[in-house]
Amino acid sequence: MRPSDATATDAKLPADPKKQVDLLADAIVKVQDAAKRDKLVVLLRDALVKIQPVMSDKDARKAIDKAIDSLIESGSKKLLLSLIEAAVGKKATTMPDDDKRAQTGPPLKEKDLGEHILKSPEIPIGKPPPVHRNSFEFRSLPRSARPSSYIDFTLRTPDWFEPYGRMGAGWVLIMEADDYKKNRDGAARLKDRHIEQKGELKLSLAMPDDPGNYVIAIKVGPSLESYPVENIEIKK
């Protein structure tokens, strides 16, 4: 399969997350369509979660986003993995290749690990490349609120987002947590806020009238974005 003809979103990914990363990284640097590339970026982020489970930490999520940006800029898979390792302070846990699982031999000594260092390409001194944002980001979003109140927060939009573009309108939604878990895109939209601009936006969102557990997410066009999805509790 050539990424120029059919992207990784059109075929079943391999079971091994490391092989998924290799396939998706190749596809991302070759595909030209921005909408298809954004879908591949989401799949790549999910695959990286499986080999490096640090995504509960917001700083680590941002670091992984920056590493994906570096992949798009440089086309280097080695740089992608080296930046992730530098961000989390340890090497990613990957599954061994099928042809190596049956091999036997003496155990690798701990001191030998320091002899195998993956070096990233040298970055020329000068003006740093522009920072690219591939996903939405919530800032200062509260974890709880009162019924029928309003919450204030900051929303950062990705580079590809256009408020009235061909991908469709953007919305910040609040849904019941259980409904979202069961139905995802089909979950009932209880309250929403139209995203009318791009960049760093100061927004307010109305809260539901009933106490309970809810999630706040982003919808662009007909589909919910897989990230970010934040929990919020409505309590008296």
C-alpha cells in the first residue's frame, strides 16, 4: 500500500503498536490532503499512547503533539521517537518483532543500555521553525460547576481549523458522561457554544440543570474530535 494512493485510514492497521507508529509516520509525511493527515495524526497519537502510556499527564500530551509536529516538519521517524523519549525521560515500551520473539540468548545487562543511544539530527542554529498545532486544547477548564451556571475557559484551535471552512462548523459541547461513553457521536448535546474564530479564544459555556457527571468535547462538522475530552462534575 502506498500512502499516496490509500492512507492508513483506509486499511486495517497491524496489531503491534510499534508497527502502527511506523506505518502512520510514513503516511503522515507523504499524504498531502490536510484533512486526511489530521485523521492520521489522531491515529498516531493513539498508537503512541499504547507504546508509551503517559497520556494522563497534560504536559506529556503536549510534548507528544510537538513530537508529531516535528515529524511533519522533518519527515524523520527517528526524531519523532527521540523527542518522545526525551519528553518522558525513558524509552518507549514496544512489542518485539515476530521474527525475534523466539530468539534466546544471555540476558542483557542493565549497564549495557547506556551504550545504545538514539541521537536526533542536529538542528541548525538560527530562527526556530514555527510551532504547528494539530489539535484543540482547553485551558483553565474547571473540574466542577453548579447547575445552570456558566464556566469560563480558554480554547486554542489547531492550525487546520477554519470557523466556516469545508470541514464544517466547530462547537464546544457538553454531554452526559455515560451517554458519551455508550453513543459517542450520537450522544445528546445538552449545551453548546459555537466556535466563531480561530486562535486563542476566551469562551463561556452554560452548564446543565441537573447534577451529575458530564464531559466537554469538540465537534467539527459531523464528528466529535477524539481529543480533548474533559470530565466535569455538576454538583449543588
